[in-house]
Amino acid sequence: MDSYLRLSARTGRFAYGAPRAAAFGSDGRLLYFLRSSGPADPVESLWVLDTADGAERLLADPALLVPDPRELPVLERRLRERIRLWAPGIGSYALTGDGAGAVFALYGRLFQASADGAGPKELPTAGPVFDPRPNADGSRVAYVVQDALYTTPGGRVSPADGARWGVAEFAAAEELGRSRGHWWSPDGVTLLAARVAEGALERRWFADPAHPERAPEDFAYPQAGGPNADVQLWVFGPDGRRVRLAWDAQEFPYVSEAGWECSDEILLTVQDRLQQTVLLLSADPATGQTRELSRTTHPQWVDQLPGTPARLAGGGLLTAADTADGGARGLALDGRPLTGEGVQVRRVAGEHEGALLLEAGTRDPAEQQVLLLDPATGALRPLADGPGVHSVLAAAGALLLTGAGPDGVVRVLRTADGREFTPRDLSEPLPYRVRPRLARVTERGLPTAVVYPRGHVTGRRLPVLLDVYGGPGYQAVAAEPRRWQARQWWADQGFAVVTTDNRGTPHVSPAFTHAMYRGFSDVTLEDQVDALQALALREADLDLGRVGVRGWSYGGYLAAMAVLRRPDVFHAAVAGAAPTDFRHYDTAYTERYLGLPQDHPEVYERDCLIGDAPNLTRPLLLIHGLADDNVHPSHTLRLSRALTDAGRPHQLLTLPGLTHMTPDGANERITTMERAFLLRELTP
């Protein structure tokens, strides 16, 4: 393995030692976060920065609490897959309502830590703990053991009725942004809990061929066109009374958000199966009755805008509202538009100084600013708008501003009275200062980037490597420095590395995103080909006679499709963890874009790659982890079988024990094999 890949593997792709998972406590006085001890240490500890004196204090060190770590409980391991978290040690934590302390699970054991400096203490539990949540003052903690909801002190809360309690189902955690399933009331005496019944779902099985002595694992999977989990919400009162929240769950089966507004009101957000209608509901915890507060609709699908729908402090209802022509993603307050053309709202981070705190794009889609929006006038005021991608966390007048720009990542904690602090970042400095050539090409304004080898001499033509994702929900061309490190390394291997965000990807405009409605393949491939040809007119050193493509997940789908359907343009491909037939992918993601397979079989057939197998004439390397519970390995194995049946040579790399993530050096080991394949096929 070369020196860059060794460094990337050792430092967790330059993330170990950086503070993450920050949360404010004690009315903005305290900032909690997770951080390891340095750039080569993956094990995260819990820290707090006290703005009273600017000191950082270590609250919990996993090495001291659990010197001999065990395997994670199955529920914890699967949740980490859903939220793409790989972090030995304390992967997550939850604060008390007053923010004076936190609880966390550590290898199935439950611990409570206090910001006052008292050492963490272990709490008694009924078994290996998952997702602990403290009540307002920390006197009780709710947690899940083997799909049952408990409290300590106390005991089992949920009935033994065969359902899963207190957890988020697969669709919610993987696709809808809700990873939790229980919530304490503000007064700390009542629990809201999800009940998840999965008996109607198909099972997905996994066996590790490297360990034939181990029994296979399985879990319920909501396959496109099939049944979803039956999700209910129940209130558990201190007197043992149970109340079910009532809404039309047949029409609106997805619960994308829930929580207590006050001790007498619960707010929940529900969606119909095709996600064309989103309701914000108010629920009475005493009776379970609900009433509609807001309704957001879209003829294709309602694209999720984090932070909406919501009720503001003054009682107004904030919803997402695209401009009529689909040119801008905006907001409306009680139905009145607040923003217009020129602003692409990406997230509502809260309220600050009487204004709405936004993450939005006002310039090139590759950049993101932090803005304040006056809800009365619509006036915008920038808080962070330099080059790069800026984000914000807010509480009680305090802000944590994070700017990821050309020179790296900078975090500034700004208190309500104007003082500033910087949480220490112990991560490895980025090895490259990458200067991608950004351009918007074709009449569709596709965002693109080209990275050349360092020291490239103009006039030397290079083979092209398309490094892509291309699917919904992820922006590849972004001015965030970490994601360009690997692309610079690939360029230094002798490639001109090209990245394009085709239609269907986020942050250009709603119309741009919705262009993928009722079909992935045609739009994705057309845009990638058109962008490549347009770039070649601007960049004379791109040799379109030697074009390779690599990608993972949807990017793997794009890579395989490229050589199967456009061998005149693409000459070799590496397809990692590719969903080759969306009839076998999950409900919430697939049906949002393609509709139900029984209603639109021609759409699913057009987007399936299995039937293209006889057309393969270019080198293709297929890669898949055999423990992948997001894109099941059967996707790649089915394509490989079809290629074999058609007599089409290809290479297949299956990786026992590897999931959809590639942590702990797996990414770099795979990259070594990709490099050898692509150099062999694309360079003299």
C-alpha cells in the first residue's frame, strides 16, 4: 500500500481526532462533543467545553470504562450502519433536558456522566443496552434491550406482544432521517414510544462464508412494492396508562419525525407511501387524538428539507416552499413565501436573535453559507459566507460555526455575549491543498470538477477517471476539502479525475433534483456522457479514448451501467456495492423516485442492469461486501451470474464481513486493487 493510502487508513481518512457530534447544554454554556486522542486513534471519548472558563474536560474515556471491549449489540451495530457511523468507543450520547449531563451506551453497558467533573458511573440494566435516553433531570434513563423498552430505575415498560418497541424501523433510519424510537416528555415522567411490527416483511439473511461455524443473521427488510413495517406511536404514563396516537396510518405509514412540544402536546410528521404529501400533526398525549397543522404536497415527491415542517416560537408554521418554476428551494411561514430566486435553502437550523438560522446556497452549488432570515421582511444577513461549505449548530443564543474551506476545517464557538472559543482539532492535517477546476456545463448547468495530477504539464493528454455518485441525496461536487483528497491521489496516479453531479442530485434547484422522477438510468447516463463531452471541449488534456469510471453504491450502479450501455464512451469500470435491480431495494427510497413496481413495471425494468449482461464488451470489476445489509450482496451476485451465463468475462471481488461502509482501512485496501485494475486497462 502506498504512503497516502497508509496515511488515509491510519487516520480514518483524516477524521480521527476531529471533534464531532457536538451538542449544546446548560443554555448554551456547555458544548459537548466526541473526539479521540489523536490522528491515529479511532476510539472516541466524551468531552465538554465550558465557556465559563474556556476549558475542555474529558468526561468519559472508553479505555478506562471498558478495558476489554465486547462486540456491539446487534441493534447498535445495525443502527450505525443506517446512519453510516463507524466509531469505536462512544459512538453517540444523549443529554439530559437541562444539559447538565449525558448518558451513553458502551459495548452494551450503560453509563451516565456529569459536566460537573464527577466521574462517569455505570447504571444497572436488563441486558445489552441500545439507544439510552435520559429524562429531564437525569433521574431516569430509558433504553432498549432486545426490542423491549425499559427504564432505570424502573423496569420493562413495553408489553411482550411480539413487536419491536422503542426503535426506528429500517425505512425510517435508512431513508427518512429518523434514527430513534422513544422520547421523554419535558417533565420527565411520560414516555412516547414507537411500536414496530414487522411480521409481514420479507427476511434478509447473511452468512459469513469465512466462518461457516457461525449461524447466519437475518432481519426484516421492506422490499420495493412489498409491505412496510406497521408503525404506531404510544404514550406510556407514570400511572401505567397507555394511549395510542391516532392518525390515518394506512394513508400515511411513514413517521419521519416525532417529539414533545410540551408536556401536553406531541408533534409528529407523517408521510404517504409515495412521499407526495407530508403532514405536521399535533397530538394530545392524554387522548391520542391528532389534528393537522400543515400539509406539504408535490406532484412528484416532497423533497425533505431538514428543520421543516416546524412550529416556530411565535406559533407560526414553517414549511418548505419551492418557487413556482422549480428554480429555488425556499420557505413559507403560514403559507406566505419567505424566500425567492437566488436562495437554495438546505436546512433550517433553528431560531436566533429573532430570525431564522439557515444553511443555504446563494452562489455556486458547490458552496454553502450560513444566513439569518428575517421572517417579517425576508431580508437575509450572512453569518458565514466565505469560500467553502459552512454549517451551524445553535442553542440559547450560542452558535457553533463550522467552515470547511480550501485550507481545511475551522470550528468557532460563539457565545451569546460575543466571546469565541475553538474546540481543539487533533486530526491529521490534510496532505493536499486541492484546486479542482469547477465548471457548469451543458444547457442544463451540470456542476462538474476536474482534478489534474500535481505538476501536470499542459499539453500532456491523460486518461480520464470518472469518480462519481450520481444518485439522489448526495452532492459530489462540493467545496469541502476532505472529499477531494482521494481524488487528488487518483489524479497523481496519472488520471484526469472528473466528477459530475447529474440531474437528480441535490442543491442545484428543485427542478434539477426532480428530473429523476420515474427513472434513474436515462437521466443519469445522459448527463454524465454530455458533461464529459462538454468538458473535453474546455479541457484539451482529457483523452476521451481512455475513460474509466468508478463508484460505490449508486455510483457503483452508474459505473456498471456506463460500460454496459455506453461502451463507446466508457472503456473500463469498477462497480462497488451496486444496486443492480431496484425491485430488490427498499420501499421508501425506491418508491419515492420510481413509484410502485406493480404500477410502473416498465420503469423498474428500464433501470435494471441484469438484462444488459449480454452487452458487456469492456473490462468490469464488481466489488461487494458480503455483510452489506443496505445493498444486499445478491445485487452484485445476480449481475455476475447473468454475465457468466452470457459468457461475458468480468472480475468479481467479494469481501466477507464487509458491510456497505468501508472503514478501518478497508477502503484503502480496495482502492489498491481498483488502482491496479484501472491502470492495467487504461494506461499503455
